[in-house]
Amino acid sequence: MYKHILVATDGSELAQKGLDQGLALAKLIGAKVTVLTVSEPLSADAARAAQQAGIDNPATRYDQQIANKMSERFAQIEKSAAEHGVKVNLNHEIDNAPAEAIVRFAKYNDCDLIVMSSHGRRGVQKMLLGSQTSEVLVKTTIPVLVIR
């Protein structure tokens, strides 16, 4: 069935449910698992504000904060994977458009299933808050398993 599952996570509690489902499915069917986290780059406005607040080289500081966050997140993901008895390939990308990065990554890495979590918002709430999961569903031809 599925040979290479991409689990997209932002490190949230809800995303952990998606990770657990993806790992359990991979264990059940013997699929390879890749986990992807996408962070947005430091915006020019945020960099300017940081400099005005007296922070020297805000881009370097931001990069360090992201690296620390990813180190913690990856440790937690590896722990979850070990509990499921599954090996994972961990990846982090920086992109202004997380959904596009997920779709592009899945395509270029021959993933045949994307697993993501969603709050399941509808109507105006969804429109106002946006949804990376909804964008992935619209932009990919790869099957997507949405966990709520």
C-alpha cells in the first residue's frame, strides 16, 4: 500500500496526534517515515523591531532559536518513534509558504502519503485563521490523511 509516509508537524499537541497516527500506520504496514517541520523565515519587520530593541544581528539570534527548538522537537519525535518501534528521517525547512513546502518535499522525496493534523475549523473561522492542511489538500495529488 503506502511505502513512504510524510508526517508534517509543527510541534503542537494536535500535531503530536498526527505524528502518533502516522507512526502507528507505518509500523503496521512497514512503511518508511519522514517527518517534516517547516518554519517561516524571520520577517524584515521583525528583524527591524529586534534591532530597534537593541538586539544585535537578529537573524543569527533567530536562527539559533530555531535550531534550539528543532533540537528539542526532534528529540521528542525520536522518542515517539522509538515507542512505536519505527525509524524516522527528520527534516526541517524554512519557507514562507509551509503548505507549498510540504507538497514540494513530498513530491521530490517520493512520499506516497502525507499525514497531517487539523483543527477542523469551518467557514469564517477557517478563512480568518487559514489552514496549512487545507492548502496541502488543494495543492497535492498525493493522498493526505488528516487527523483531528
